[in-house]
Amino acid sequence: MKLDVIKLDAGKAGEIELADEIFGLAPRADILHRVVRWQRAKAQAGTHSVLGKSDVSYSTKKIYRQKGTGGARHGSKKAPIFRHGGTYKGPTPRSHAHDLPKKFRALGLKHALSAKAGAGELVILEAATMAEAKTAQLAKAARELGWKRVLIIDGAEIDENFARAAQNLDGIDVLPSIGANVYDILKRDTLVLTKAGVEALEARLK
């Protein structure tokens, strides 16, 4: 698969050959769904907690006499049926993370990249570098290129000036190639890969 390479000023900078086994697959929604679920489950804090019957603070004195009231034989005000009583089998702190094989995660990333390429939402940038960290300059370039909700993936390292310029721009996110993931790719309207980013991803996924 061949794609045009552009510069930040929208000028052309030649072509690039993309590996079909990474960018040319027919995207499968079931694979993407499983990987996104794995990512979101891993990101959950799992700090949810409620007070159980043994956690609420009440006297342990018997509420009323055992017989003669015409009511049920209760011994504790902490029971879940009473107001301010403990919750029965409520949530407790735990990890929501589950396992997903490395090969399957890599396959999910391939399908996410292929989905963007197939939908025409993949842009190859010669380099994500700037002489100065000027947010206004980057905002103007993004506006002229039609980027609204965009993820830019660079090589092993991100240019410091470019990262600082993008920091305050809503809708532009920058990641190194090692941080490329299915959820962030699918969440944005446009995926921008630098030439260094393409090389790093192909080396990672081949």
C-alpha cells in the first residue's frame, strides 16, 4: 500500500510504502472490541466500596424482646433491611484487569491501523518537528490541514518543541510509538503517523 507523505505546511514530501500485513487487513470489530475492553478494564480504578453489616456503627444491643411484639425476631439494627443498615454483598475494592495474550494485543493494533488506513483517515507526516514551541503556529497548520480530533504518533522520542506546542491544543494528542494503542487510535477522527513512527510500528509488529 502506498500513501503520500506530507509536511506540516501541507506540502508534499514523496511517497511511502506501507506493509500490507499491518495496514492492509480487513478490520474485524470483534478483535477491536476485545482489545478495547481489556484496555478499559485495566484502566478502571476499582476503588468502589460500601459498608457491610460488620462495618456500620451501631449498638449490638437486641432491638426489642424476642417474643410478644408480633414482628420478626431481629437481633441487630445493622441488618440490610433497616435504614442505615449495612449493604448486602455490595462492591468491594478489586482489580478489574484480565489477561489478554500479547499476540492478540498486537493483532488488535494491526486491525486498528488497518481500519484507519481503509477509511482514509490515515495521514503520513514527514516529521513532527518545530523550530520553536509556538502553539498558534501549530493550531494554524492543523486548521489548514483539516485536523480536528487527531492523534499524532511519532518515533521512539517526541520532539520537545512540537510536544509543548500541542500541549494546550484541544483535539491534538501526541504519543511516542511505544504508546500506540487501539483505544486512542479509534477514539480520534484522524491518525497521523510520522515516517519514524511508521518504521517503529512496523518493527514492533512484524
